[in-house]
Amino acid sequence: MPGRVEGKVAFITGAGRGQGRSHAVRLAAEGADIIAIDICHDVEGALPMSTPADLAETVKLVESLDRRIIATQADVRDFDGIKAAVDAGVEELGRLDIVLANAGIASAGGPVETMAPDGWKNTIDINLTGLWHTARAAVPHLIAGGRGGSIVLTGSVAALQGSANMSAYVSAKHGVLGLMRTLALELGQQRIRVNSVLPTNVNTPMFMNEGAFKLFRPDLENPGPDDVAAVAAQFMHVLPVGWVEPEDISNAILFLVSDEARYITGVALPVDAGALIK
Ligand SMILES: NC(=O)c1ccc[n+]([C@@H]2O[C@H](COP(=O)([O-])OP(=O)(O)OC[C@H]3O[C@@H](n4cnc5c(N)ncnc54)[C@H](O)[C@@H]3O)[C@@H](O)[C@H]2O)c1
């Protein structure tokens, strides 16, 4: 039986680990070839990023599914680098159908009155401008293909909710929805659909770390995942879980980019265990 994205090519940013890797593997399992990029080195003021070995592992996993993958180390802040990577990938794989603008950093930052201005700039540059760069580099290929296409910009529950001490992250994610809706309007007549997913806490290095645990449990000296799960499951979520798995986000994205969602565009789909109705 053909896969749900058989014969298509997907460009994925932040594919070195976490959700981006999961999306690459899920789409490859459903028949897509992959153009992957990741920064693969640390960013000032953010948690440790992926490494070249992480991206190599993504390559191995996709190839083990008998799909092709062109992986490049590139920074979404660098438009020329992103464009070169996607251009080379399309040249090699012959087409582009799907774009997943997933790369991002978490930045707590603290209250606005004490936050470092560079922290604001860095987060906006990666989590918002980086997605614009991704779209700017990839959309001409979708249009040139003449077969329509599908773009998913990764948001967060923070795209619809404020969150104290996270002004830059929240503002960037709110901006992602503005970009998503604008692109959906601009590209609809070419049958290019543009949507967002809004994850709650996801079991990736961005969430599974001491800094994030302390945001949830400032009352504890050394909080761990179980301490977070206890409060998130009861107070943050409707469903009794502390976080979701990267595959849960990949499954939602697979639906959005597949033909099953052919008339869905301009939508922000929460994968949030009910967080946004609380
Ligand atoms: N983990 C969560 O709880 C959570 C919740 C809601 C939304 N999100 C969003 O999901 C997306 C994926 O995050 P994740 O959970 O997989 O985290 P992650 O930290 O595991 O993965 C992020 C990836 O993006 C890469 N990256 C970061 N900056 C980059 C840059 N400038 N250029 C290229 N690559 C870069 C990193 O190296 C890393 O591989 C992000 O947009 C994040 O904001 C995450």
C-alpha cells in the first residue's frame, strides 16, 4: 500500500533531534524523501542545541527506511545558507512538496524589566524570522513545481496564551500564527496550504531539562520529571499527562500535509492534551 506522502519531498528545519527528527522519520516511513537542516551547534543564551552526530543519526534513521535524505548544517537566521541548502536538496531530489518550519529555541529570559535585549533579539531572530526565511527560501520551489504543497509552521500553546517571564518566546509564537495566516492567503490559489501545530510540553531536550522543570516547580529545589508531571497533568492539561511525545506532533503534521487534509488551510491545530481550553 502506498504511504500517505509517497513520492513527495519534505524540507524540515531543526531535524537533528526532537520533533524535527521525529517528523523526518514519520514522513519517510510514509514514503517521503527529506531535505533536513539543523544548526548543530550551540546558540548563545539557549540550551545546548543538537550536534553533527545528532543530525547524522537522523540521516541513518531515514535511510534505514529506504528513503533519501540530504542533510545540511545551516542556521535559520542565515537566509543565504537556508536557501543554498533547500536549492541543493531540490536539485538532488527533484521536487519539493512539504515544508516543516520547526526549528526553534526555548528562552525563559525572565521579566521584561530585567531581560537582556540580546535575549529578545535572538529568540525573535530564530523563532520568527527563521520561519520567514524558511518560507522565503522554500515557497518559490513549491510554486515552480505547480503541484500545490503544504507548509506547517510549528507554534506552541504559547502562540495563543501569554506566559509570564517568556515575552520573547510568546511574542515570536504569536507572530508565527500571523505569518501562517498570511502565507495561507498568499498561496491558496496555487493550492499550497499553510497551517500550524500548537504543541504543549513535548518530551524533547527543549522541555526535559532542569530549567524547564524549575519553571513548573519553583517551589522545589531540585525538581525532576515526576514533579512536573504531577502538576502539569492536573493543572495544565485536561488529559492526565504531563507532556506528549514527539510522535504525537508528527502524527498531527502527517495528517495536515497529507491529501486527507486537502481542504484544510489557515488552521492552528493544538496538540495540547486540552491545555488551551483551561
Ligand atoms: N518541547 C516542547 O515542550 C515544545 C512545546 C511547544 C512548542 N515547541 C516547539 O517545537 C519546535 C521543536 O522543538 P523541540 O521540542 O524538538 O526542541 P529541541 O530543542 O529538541 O529541537 C530543536 C531543534 O532545532 C534546532 N535549532 C535551534 N536553533 C536553530 C537554528 N537557528 N537554525 C537551525 N536549527 C536550529 C536545534 O539544534 C534542535 O535540533 C520548536 O519550534 C519549539 O519552539 C516545543
